[in-house]
Amino acid sequence: MSARQVTLAEVAKQAGVSLATASRVLNGSTRQVSEDLSERVLRTAEELGYVPNASAQALARNSSALVGLVVHDITDPYFSCIAAGVTRVAEAAGLSVVLGTTGRRPEREAELLSTLRAHRARAVVLAGSRTTDRAAQSRLAAEIDAFSEQGGRVACVSQAKLGTDTVVPGNRAGARALARALAGLGHRKFAVLGGPSELVVARDRLAGFKAGLADAGIAPPVVINGAFTRDGGYAAAMELLTSKSRSTCVFAVTDVMAMGAMAALRERGVRIPEDISIAGFDDIPTLRDTVPALSTVRLPLEEMGEIAAGLVLDAGGDEARTVRVAGEVVLRASTAHN
Amino acid sequence: MSARQVTLAEVAKQAGVSLATASRVLNGSTRQVSEDLSERVLRTAEELGYVPNASAQALARNSSALVGLVVHDITDPYFSCIAAGVTRVAEAAGLSVVLGTTGRRPEREAELLSTLRAHRARAVVLAGSRTTDRAAQSRLAAEIDAFSEQGGRVACVSQAKLGTDTVVPGNRAGARALARALAGLGHRKFAVLGGPSELVVARDRLAGFKAGLADAGIAPPVVINGAFTRDGGYAAAMELLTSKSRSTCVFAVTDVMAMGAMAALRERGVRIPEDISIAGFDDIPTLRDTVPALSTVRLPLEEMGEIAAGLVLDAGGDEARTVRVAGEVVLRASTAHN
DNA sequence: GCGTGGCGGGAAAGCGCTTTCCGGCGCTGC
DNA sequence: GCAGCGCCGGAAAGCGCTTTCCCGCCACGC
């Protein structure tokens, strides 16, 4: 084992050309190489099974074929959808995706960025939710600066960051429209299962929802915060049930939380939507077949990943670009007239 | 922008030591460095914000801090769970995961492996399902050889491959046990929604299920093949419905397919489990809250990812190791007595 | 006929690290 | 008191590639 790798030098020697020529042929350069030399090199490379050493190329070019992707939890369908979009675009561009997961610890984001910088990643997509944790934020900001100084681009999904390209889903507007739609069904008493208050996404959705209720002249909702996960939704719903507030409609700021909440409600014998209506946010594809079908705000998650990757890959100016994607209210069986 | 990166040389100069010493301090070497020099280097590195150039290290060491992970579709919860396990272990070991997706095209697997080889990835976990496509298989086999020759380790999940470490879920045994359990509920007429016949996983599960039915003295099931996806399950179930076979119980070889199948049945007004029972395989966590709760065979997916990563990261002997993980039959509300 | 340019090939200088090898120094053991 | 050894620091040789620079060659213009 460990038969050493075929190098460019070997190919060049075998083909009877110089290193420079071989390099020019095998890796697009601006310089031309004559037809016959070129063909000879190509053939030799093929015969020898030459595979360029990406580290060496990265070192020589000071830029690698890697693009980073940072998510909280790849298991969460929200992130895996975005990841699918990012990888599709990156792979189409001949780049490899390096996946980093934070496990929802804010400080990991900066660490991962630093690693990515060490690898001279060409670009990185930050899909995590922005927190309001000051220390983590400023450490992250510093890393983002360092990363772009070094020549890499960074794009964020759903979090506007200092001078980075951004894909911004209509969290506020979507939640607001949802609130109005639910009010249109006749509901007057609402509860919101919110995410942790330091997550900006959670806050935006909550704020939008409140605004929508206000639009309809409805009293502010009861708000219960929980983790941004299935279990968080479950716990929040349990808390809601014991709180004796008599809401007729619950908005969970995330489809995944809504799933947990529905489980809790069912467990307690609360019927959906007869006893209580429930809506989520994201429209996770994997969850579309659940019963009752979940009312939600559809976000084109994979597309958002593609857009982010697109932004980060075509160099663009120095200008930070922002692409807004709208959420679309989708009312299904989990919400009924009141 | 593009303020050049701080290099080891700068740190060394600033700290007044040689390159060698700085390298020894900053990146664990066997050689000792005196207390005061060591501390000086560390401090200088910190002040300057030194981050080692991973490409250069990889080149010099001829081995990178990258481990590959190849899946068909990161959006599929089966794969995202495995991915979570792999990344957890890899990140804990200070390595970065590069994620490759095949989009279920068999030939992509070899391509990705080749890219990974170019990057001198230390190891790779192949989580895709093995196909019986001869050409793709032999191309893949060649790449696996090349990869390990070059010093990288490769592990497969659910597909025994030439001399690679493997994590083998009990597909056959699990499906067999499931069949017996369902027979125990009194069912006598079964249908199986199988995956594409060239996928070994699909075939194993089907074979195991048949064996289980045989154990119980039950006639072979009607088999309908479809894609290994939600839509595949939907289509297969539709076909089943039009086929007029009067099965009382359906086994979809995958939870995701089962979800599609349930959607199809519901659409046609078939009640689950009153009119027909249905079971899946995998026990996808995201799908555990669906109604009716899906009977299935539980596989510890994240753990499988962890095991695979563990195998591939601790060097081990030349021996190819195989770890079997058992599936556990979980009967829930989607299957009823007949 | 000779100067001028353009073109394609090759030599060689890096890119930022790791690691081998060498040399100096302070000990130990006789 | 000195040979010998272990220890630690530094010089320098790569690792495999890209790219600059130079050089020879040919076509062309006067």
C-alpha cells in the first residue's frame, strides 16, 4: 500500500515536456500550448492516472477549491434543505463543500470560520441564525473580517451581517401575513410558541406575527419561548396547556416546533384543528405529508441555499448584496375556522 | 482588502526564533522546546492572529485534516442523521468534513472519491447504497483502491466493499423480524413497496421480509418497486391500489417511502390502520410525531454515522472491520390487528 | 539583411509549512 | 579531566504545484 501518488513532474517527464507545459495543459492557464504537446500530456496523464494534488494547487494559487457551509444541526430539515441547495451549486461549479455544524453553540461559528480560513476556503455560507450574544457576535464579526481580508467571500442566510452578501427570508412579512390569514379564519385569541429570545429569526417571526394581529385589531398573543427544536415545541405546548390561557390558535415559529407542539396537544387529548388550530413556519418538505397537514409559511429553502451559494461564488463587486425571498402563507388542515 | 495572511515565518521572526522552533511549538511535534521560547512563540502567534495554512501543512505532511462524507441526498433524513453522527465525531477529532452528494447517480460516487483523493482527505465515509450497476461499481472499486493506496481509509455504511471497514445495519434480520411481528398481528396478505431493484439495501430488506413471511407460513407478498423516495412510495402505493390485490398490510422498505404511501392511501380514502396497516424501516426521528405513528424497524442512524467515522479515524490494522448494528422492531399505531 | 514583436517552451523561484540533519552545549561516568 | 552522549536550536531541503521571466524561433516590415 501507499504507492506514492503520481505527480505532475512524472507526467511531464514521461511526456517529455517541462513541468510548466504540463501544468499549463492540465490546469487551464491563459497561455497556449501547441496541439501535439498538449495531446501528449493529456494522454500521459490519463495513462498514469494523474490526479492533481489539491493542497499543492491551493498553496501555489493561494486559494482552494473549498467552500464552507456552517449550520447548527444538519439533522434539522431546515438546514439540510439549505445544504442541498448550497452543495448543488458548489458541486456544479467544481467546488467541494466543507460542512461545519455548531450544535447551536454560538461560539462554534467563529471557530469554524477560522478553520475554513486555515483551509483558504474560497467562500463560506453561514446558515445559522444570528444570536444577540454580544461576545460571540463580535468574535464572529472579527472572523468574518479576517476571512474576507484573506480574499474569501461570505454570505449569510437570514442574518444581515457586516458587509456580507445575504439571503433574507421574509420572516417578518410572512409571519404578519400568516397572522392576518388566521385572523381571517375568525380566531381572536392567539398563543405563540417562540424560539429562544436571543435568536433573531425567532424574534422577527414573533414581531411580524404580533404586527399582523395588531393589523386585525386583535389583542397581543400569549408568548411562550422554547428551544428551536421539536422538543422545544413540545415543552412550550405543554406549558401552554397548563397555563389555562384559552387560545384558539397557536403559532409555532418553526414547523419543527409545531410538530413537537402537535404531539404534546395530542397527548393531552386536544384535537387539531377542532379544539385548537396550529400553524408553523418554513414548510419543511419532509413534513408535508403529516396529518393534519400543517398550515405554515412556505420558504423556498433549497432555493435559498442555491442563491446564497450563487452570491458567494460569483465574485461580484465589493458591494454587499441582499436578496429577499418572500414567504407564502399556506393554509392547510391544521387550522380551521373559529 | 487582501491583507496577506500572517505566516509562520513572520511569527518566528517576531518572536526571534527559527522557523523550525516556531513550527515545533505551534503544531505538536515530538521534539521539545524550552519553556521560555515556547511561551514567546505562543504569545507572538496569538498577538499576530496567526492561523496555520492548512494547504501548506497538508502538502508538507502529505495528509490533510479533511474527511469525506458521501451521501445520495442530504435532504433525506436517513442521510442527514448519518451525516450528523459523522460530523460530530470528525469535529471532535479536529477534522473537517467535506460533504459530497451524488443525487443518486452511481457514477458520482467515484468522481467524488477522486476529488477527495485530490484533497488528500484522510478518510472517507461512503453512506450511499450500493448498486448492482457493474460499470459504476468497478470504477468505484478502483477509486477506493487508489484512495487507500494513497494512505486514506474508507468506511462504508450498509455496503460491504472490498477491504473497507463497514457498518452493516441488520436489514435482512430487521425486515424478517418485522414480518414475523406483523404476521403475529394476524395479517396474511402482504404487499411490499420495494426500492429500485438495483439497490442492495432495498433487496436485502425485501428478502428479509419474504423470509419472515415464510417463517410464519405465509404466502409471498405482492411486490411493487419504486424510487427510494417519498414520491417513489406514493407512486408505488397508487399502483398497489389500482392492482386490486387485497393485502391487509403494506411494508414500505423505507420510512420516507412509507410517508409517501400513506399520503396516497389517504388520498384514496383508505384508512390506516383500519383498512390497511403499513410499516416502514429506519425510524426516522423527524417522522416520529406523524399520525398515525409509523410502525417500523429502528436503526440508530446517528450512531451508525459515529461508528463509521470512528472506524475510519482510528487507524486500525489492515484488517477490514465490520460492525453490525441491529434493527429493532417498533410497532406503533399504523399497524393494527387483523 | 537586419531589427522588431509575438509566440510558445523551459528554468527556476516561490507558496507556507514539516522534518532531517547538523552543531553546540552541558552532563555523566570513568 | 575528558570522551561520549542527550538535548535543544537552527539551517535547509523538500512537499507538488503555479507563474514569472527569459530565450529561441519565426514572420514581418523597412
